[in-house]
Amino acid sequence: MISRDEPLRTTLGATAATKLAAELDLRTAGDLLGYYPRRYAERGELTDLAALAEGEQVTVLADVHSVSRRDLRRGGGGRPRSLLEVVITDGTGRLTLAFFHKVAFHQRELRVGRRGMFAGKVSSYRGKKQLAHPTYEMLPDDGTGDARARAFAERPIPIYPATKDLSSMDIARCVGVLLDQLGDDLPDPLPAALRARHRLTGVADALRRVHRPADGADIAAARRRLKWDEAFVLQLALARRRREAAALPARPRPRVSGGLLDAFDAALPFTLTEGQTEVGAVISEGLDSRHPMHRLLQGDVGAGKTLVALRAMLQVADSGGQAVLLAPTEVLAQQHHRSITAMLGPLAQAGRLGGAETATRVALLTGSQGAAARREALLDAASGAAGIVVGTHALLQEHVRFADLGLVVVDEQHRFGVEQRDALREKAVEGRPHVLVMTATPIPRTVAMTVYGDLDVVALTQVPSGRSPVATHVVPVPDKPHFLERAWQRIREEVGQGRQAYVVCPRIGGDTDAPSAEEADGPDTGDPEGGAPRRPPLAVVDTAAGLAAGPLSGLRVEALHGRLAPDDKDAVMRRFAAGDIDVLVATTVIEVGVDVPNATVMAIMDADRFGVSQLHQLRGRVGRGRLPGLCLLVTEAEDGAPARERLAAVAATTDGFALSRVDLEQRREGDVLGGAQSGRRSSLRLLTLLRDEDLIREAREEAVALIDGDPELAAHPELAAALAELVDEERAEYLEKA
């Protein structure tokens, strides 16, 4: 019997072990047994030789009719090669088998008169059908041949992810060696009671079935069990993380009567939505805890997340603490600073003429500020004069200090690395700060349970009154080029009525080829359909110049992108917000946070190069006032291409939660424990977050119950070992900082 941690060198030999390690980073028996088939091929029904079609994958039952071997001449003095040609017949026709390797072995096996099963892909050579290097199994002369032939034909063939130098068959042979040594008493990480409750097979049986299935039922049973392993151990890691986080100390930040928050609520010119009120109450309760709140606030475009976050920040400021809002770009940080300052009015003018009695200050800290503005922001943060500090990565620098950091709000958290978020959280003086993570990308429930499983999730699904509908249309240039002309006419019509427009491009362009920040983290500019190479994506610089000289001539057209100097970017956004620019041609720098209610139309060029969620976020920049919005998805993708289907899905609905499921279907889940950062293989090999929702929910419930009863897994040593293997030292650090 072998163990999971046994080196492959001891079971397979040095040559095979070295190759598996070099090609696939597989080093132990557990690694190789956990390298599951990507799919299963069917050998097909037993086929009459007379009915074979070229290119067909077949299995035939036939007798060896003749065997001939001949040497092939090779130039240059190389070693001579032999070709073995075997003609088989089933009485309806004949078929040639060709072997170039292991000729002597095959010649011994394939003797005239013997019957066997032969499987492979039909090809043609000099007008004759043949199978090159077929898989075969010779049958005994004991009357069982026909039954064995049917079983052979029906048995699925595992297909493994292979490399140029390591074929699927090579991997299958190595796996077979391990399976032959696999005992039934292989330690099982899942508790017996759990397996019984959910009718799961044992781990040894599951490994045999997934690698050597007799039929589809074997595959289904094995995959279900092995998916449980992935989901359960992952949920254990997250459940233990939640339990440990709940035990950390934090200073409560209760709501204070008569403070900033009350004054802000009283001055609001509108009524909070029911969702904003409910979510606000949940967050308020979390801030009043002696343990740090860790909450994810998700909401569709325009649901009012910033307002909810601002009310939480004011509650912390009322208690004498400070709140930090971390934004991924300077454009977004400046936008947040302007909008928060405007919403607070006199409440943001502490110590200044016209400031309210209960006022605080809102400081802005970015990497491009002038020396005087930067010194003032740093002083306001360190002294506590600023109850709210808004900034970019500049907030993470060591010399940035806070008097009493009580709340960290992270906007568009996926733009930040774990270390960056942790650096800000460590700046709290007393205990750990409360954390509110915001995302405008709606998250399917299974992703929330898995990727954000150590956060308490709240969602805003209700859009405030006053937001106008946004109509979305695909502009298919190959089929209907006149639609693009009409798109530019629509923009001219909107501008003619005093409104404004965005034109979004995938890249910046200009003299340098170096990608900008938004390009590096932006849309896919390759060919997702795997067809012929496409032209380079459209660029802001070129498009802005072309539009100003062509279809939008006479309009005030300007460009906005990440390579502009920060002051220039801010100046462009201010002019656009003030109505001094008619058409803003931009990259995804405007994807989130930009709020110009007068902008009513957006044309997204090369829309097929953007993801579903990104398109939805971009579309959210229009229709932000009382005027209806229009979003035009311009594409050169051909009709019927997957990209066109993706764009049609975006055009069909403005429901971000529905689109998030579409988005997830088109992406790999990746490693939810930071595989991209650790460089290791994904911990999700079989589990799919979208299709396995029920299984993930059940695994989460079981994990919480087990951790509550046995936090250290003292009674479950095999499970503890599986958890330790998943959450190694590097990933444990990731979870601690997540």
C-alpha cells in the first residue's frame, strides 16, 4: 500500500518521477492521484470494418489476417526504423494497423489468427483506411471474447492535461502503477458520519473510479466525492479564519446621538432606500462590536454603496475615531473626495469659515500631490483633525500615521493585493480596525461563500429613485457597418441637446508600447476565440484624434487615460463634470466611481475585448441622473462568435447579479486562496463555483458545525493534515491578511 506523501521516485522510478516533476510539478503519490482527468473519451460502439469513416474514433473487433514488417531507409546514417503493418478483418472488410514503435513487441502480440479489440482514429494512407498506433487488447480463446469486447468498447478513456513531452497516455500509465498499489485502508480525510449523511464513497474507491471508470456512473460518483474534499477543506479553512478573527480585539464604535451622522441624515435631500437603511443598520451594529467587523458590501451599479460607506465612516468619526477610504486610482480617489466633501457640505469644514459646530475634515492623500497639500493631509491624519481620509496606495506608506484608525473602507477591493490591505490595517493604534470591503461587481452566492467566505456579506439590490434606465445595443460592424455611422449620429444628437458622451477604448496608444495601469489590469486584447490574429485594439489617443477630425468634428472632444499627469487627469475630469467637454474618450480609468449625471451615452469600442462585469461597470457611468442612458457595444466580432453571444447577454439585461453568473461561466474560478500570488496550482480542480452551489452550501454548513465543536480538529487528524496541506505557511499568511 502506498501513502499520499510517498515520493514518486520510490514508486515509479527516477526517470518517470523526474519527468512528472519537471513537466507538471507532481512529486508525490498524492500529487499524481490528485491530477484528475480533464475529460473522458468514448471508444465508441463496436464498428463494422466496412462502415468506417475517416476521422472517426472507433473500436473494432476483428481477427489478424496478415502481418508484415519492413525496414524504412533513413538518410544521414541514422538508426534504421521498422514499420509493422497488420491487416485485420471482421468478415465485412479489412483495415490496416500501422506501428512505428515497439515493433518487435507488437509483432509477438499480433499473430495471424488471433482475435482482438482495436481502438483508434481512422485515417487514410495511399487510399486505404488505417489505424496508426491503435490501442488494442487481444482476447483469449475461451468463449468470453465477445463480452470482453463490449466491456472494452464501453469503458471511458481518461484524458489528462498533457504537455508536449508528456502525453495523456504516459500520465495514465503512471497513475495505473499507483492504483495497482492503492489499498482500501487509505486514510480518509472526510469523517465517516459526514460521508454517510451525504452518501459519499470512500476516498480510495473515488480515486479508482475517477482514474479507471467502468462507466459514467463511476465518474459521477467519484467526482462528487472528490468535489466534497475540495469544498469541505476549503470551507474549514474559512470557518476557522472567521472564528479566529471574531476573537481579535477591536474598539467599539457605537452610534452617537446628535453627532455628525444625525446631522448628515437630517440634511439629506432624499430618503434612504429600504435596502440602504437595512444594510446601514447591519453595518452600524458591526461597528459597535468589541471584535473587528469584516464585512463585504456588494451592490449593483448605482445602488448607493458610497452613501452607505460614508454613513459608517461618520459613525466612527462621531466616536472619536478615523475612517480611511482606499481607492485603486487617483481619478477615483479624487472623485470620492469631491463627492464626499460635497455631500457633507459644512460638516466637512471643521475649523474653517462656515463649518458646522460638529464638523470634521476630509483629507485627500495621493502620490502626485504637491508638497504643501501633502503635508497638510498627513498632519490632518496624524492629529486626528481629519475624521475621514481618502487616498490611493499613498496611504500605505510607512510615514503615514493616524491618531485613531477605527474603520478601513476598501473600494473595488480586487484591485488591491493582500499585503497592501494589511499594511493599512496595521496602522490602527488600539486593537484591529473594522473593515468594510466594497465591490460594484455583483458576486454570485457561491463565490461569496468561497472567495469571500471569511467575510460577512451584505448586498444592496435596490437602485435609488431618480436613476434612469439604460438601453444597451450591440453595434455589429461586420454585418451592419451603417450602425456605426448611426452611433456617431446619436452622440451628436445627445450633445446637441446639451448632454455629454463617453467613448471607451481598450488601450491608450501613442508613442510608447508600455502598458498603463489600466491596460495592464484591463481587458483581454488577445483572440479568445482562437481564430486568426486580430488587429491591435483601438487606442484612446488615435480614436480621439480621428473622431475630432471626422464624425464628431465640431464637438469638444478630449482624451483621458492613465498616462496623463495626475493634475491633467483631474483637470480633464473637472471640465467634463462642469460640462466643458462634450465627448470624453477614455480607457477603463472611468470604470468605477465617476459620476457625471449629464453624461447620457457611451460607445464602447472593441467591446468584445472586455469582460462581462467590466462592460456592466462601464455602462454604469451613464444614466446616473434623470435622463435615460444609452450604451452602444461596438464590435467587429462575427455573428455567431462566442464574443457576440457575450455582448448579447450584456445588452439583454441591466441586472448585474444575473450578468455575474454569465461572467463566472466564462472564467476559471482560479485559486481562491491566492494561487495567483503563491504561484501554486489551483486548489479547485473539480469544484465549479457556479454549478456546485448546493454542494458548497452543504460543505459550508458541515464545516462551521465541525469547527464550532472541534476548532483544532483534534479528533480528526486526517482532516487536520488535509487542511495543513491546503493552507501551508504561505497560504496561511495570505488568509491571515485577507
